[in-house]
Amino acid sequence: MAGIASYGAYIPLHRLSRPEIQKAWDSMMPIPGEKAVAGYDEDSITMAVAAARDCMTGVDPQKIDRLHFASTTSPYKEKQAASVVAGALGLNKETLTMDFAGSLRSGTNALRAAVDAVEAGSAQGVLITCAETRMGAPNGDKEMSFGDGAAALLVAKSGVAVTIEGSVSIFQEFHDQWRSDEDTFVRFWEERFARGAGYLRVVPSTVAVALQKYNLATADIAKAAIYAPDPRLLGMAAGKMGFDPMAQIQDPLYMTVGNTGSALPLMMLVAALEDAKAGDKLMCVGYGDGCDVFILTVTEEIEKIRDRRGIKRHLESKRMMPNYLKYVQWRGLMDTASPSRPPINHISVPALWRDMDWGLALHGVKCKNCGTPQYPRQRVCVICQAADNFEPYNFADKKATISSFSHDNLAASIDPPTTIAAVDFEEGGRIVCNMVDRDPQEVKTGMPVEMAFRKVHYFEGIHNYWWKCTPIRC
């Protein structure tokens, strides 16, 4: 039986207090809590990579033969994002990559497709990674409620920590929330109609069908990870379905992260798995133009994958944004004066193609003669001068420290100063890269860091990604 062999998640370091948003407009009802905000150099692709790396802790990449990327906020309208994610993860070139988009059920749709593929024998291991950076219009309640985040699951038949007993899906053509190809912000219909004719009609009825199909009662479910636009609506649905909102409904992360769209049910499921024990029955529910319901059972293997950062460890580390204007700047919601600097150079597509392995995946080489890792890849070893005697070496997951650094206060930057660091890897090798998510006052030589896949710049419609270093979060 197909099931979940590993899980992972990612929540951006930065948080924006909702009272800060309310204070900026002075025309909104105050809403408590905070929302997670992707950094200025983060998007759905970089967060999907981060969640997938968490999920792949201790997992042999060769056991993954399919990757599903799910999001309604892919940086590209026409270009596969899953191939960028697979390239950054260094997966085998024969990995089948797929994008799932256009629906809040993208994440649960990707999970259903993965289960079907593994059950049918057409895939051995499917890595699902789902990420969102949705935006609500300024001076609206959705700007307060939407948050950024990602989750990842590995579906396989071996080493299963959570069996997927079955699923039920229904579709409903319905305009309660949508975003056309010309929209920046999500649109919404009148709340009472969307609530009554949409969510509260579709979700409880689909859950009832699933419970009946698998001979279960609501009391049999230890935790239910159910998507909802807000906690109030989730509480109404829970009461209608017969769940105890306090004991059985998984925390929707609204107060700490926000509504992360298609990633939310999978993030809630990851949070439920962090506390689950063998024998627990779980439910995962996605909603959007219909409903997906999954019934799951936790096995003894769950104890072997407790070392993920998941939801809890990401929530433990955060940095509050100083004000709403910083959020506006990071999201490009206001035109500001451009720095007096030369324009960015042209991006070379052939160069991006040539550099895919050592650039996109941060792969270097290791000398077979003296064992010295080197980046970028060489033909002649810098230590023993042996020629063409190397094996591939992945730097992305290696421990590292700062050898030296500088803060550049003159360089054009959305988060000044620009911190440039020389990073030494524990087993050998050095790279020079930007450092982000840092407090400039706390940076020092010898400081432990880790590598993070981030955006470098955007030019002529191309999002350019590479690796930066960050302080170790957890």
C-alpha cells in the first residue's frame, strides 16, 4: 500500500505583525497574530526546494523517480517550475517532473496523483512539494490573512510511516475565490454566499462520504488537517461534521503563519505527523473548486523520521519585520527611486544551461586521489595536481563556517548592507556568496552557516537562482 515515507516543511524566517498592517491603513478591523513573509529573494520555487530538502533528510535521491511541484503562485506562467526544483535538488535526469497549478487543491491533487502512480507501479517514489506566496489586495482582510510557506511529502511503498488508506474527491465549478491571468491579487465573491453555497456545503458532505466509504466515525480520527480560509469558518465546518474543534482539528497556523493556500492542508498534515503516534488515524482535506479527502494511518516507522525541521522547528525561529513599508518594498507594491547604479547585465540562457549541475544544484567535485572537495568543478586538482580524476560532490547539504566577510553599504540592495561571505565547508572546499536572513551586527568569522537556494535577480522575464548562505535556523 502506498504511503508517506518522509515529510518536510518550510516557513520563512520573516514575520509581519498584523497590527502593523492595520496601523498602516488605519481603516481596518484589528486582527491579532502575525503572518509569515517570504524574503525578498524567496518565491514558491525556493520555498519548495527548502521544504523538499527537509523532506529528503536521510533519503537516497535515487529512490525518487517523480517530482510534483504544486502552487498557484509559480514564478512562471509558461515554463515548468518542477524542473527547476528537481535541478536544485540534484535529482536524476530521468526523473519525471510535473507542475500542478490553478487551484487551491493543487497540493492535494498532486498527492492524489502521486498515490495513484505508486499504487499502479509506474513510480517507485514520488516527491511532492507545494509552496505559496499569494497576495491579498492592500487594505483588505486577505492581505492580513495570507501567509507564505511550503510542505513536502515523499510517497512510496517501502519504509512507509503513514499508510494512505484511501481518498475521495469531488469537483464543483464555483467562483468563491479566483485570480485571472491579468490579476495580481486574489479576488473574492460575497462572503455569505461563498460560505453557504461553497465551503460549508462541499467540505462536510465530502468528509461524510469518505467516512462512510471507509467505515469510520468522526471519533475514530485523531487529527484532521482541514483547509479553511480562516479559523472561524473551520470551527463552523468542524461542528457541522461532528469533530471536536479543540481536540481533533489540527491547528490551522492562522495566528503564526497565515493562510498558505494550496500548501496549507499539507503543512497542517506535517504538523499533525510531528505529534502523531503509531495507530493514529488522520484525515487531510483540501478545498478549492471541490474537495479532496484522504484517510491515513500512522505506523511504527514514524519514529524514524522525527529529525525533520517540519513545522515546529521552523516556528521556533523568526525575525519580525520592522514595519509594513518593508513588506511593501519586498513585494514590489510601490514604485520607489531606483539606485544610481549601472543596469543589470544581460542574462545568458546558454550559460544557465551549461551551469545547471554546478550552479543550480551546487555540485562540485572530489578528488579521487587526495580526497579534496573543490568548487566549482575542476579538471586538475588544486592540491595534488591529479588530472581528470574526480567524482561528483554535493556541497548544498554540507556543514560550513564563515572564513571572512564584508558588509557593502554602497551596493544596490533591497536589504542593505549587502553581506558577502567566503564560506569554508567542513570537509573541504570554499565558495564566495551573499549572506541573507542575517543580522549584520551578529555576523562574525567562524560563524556556522548553511546553504539556501534563493533568487539572485530577475531580468527579461527570467528568474535567476543560485545559492546563498544563511545562519543556521534550527
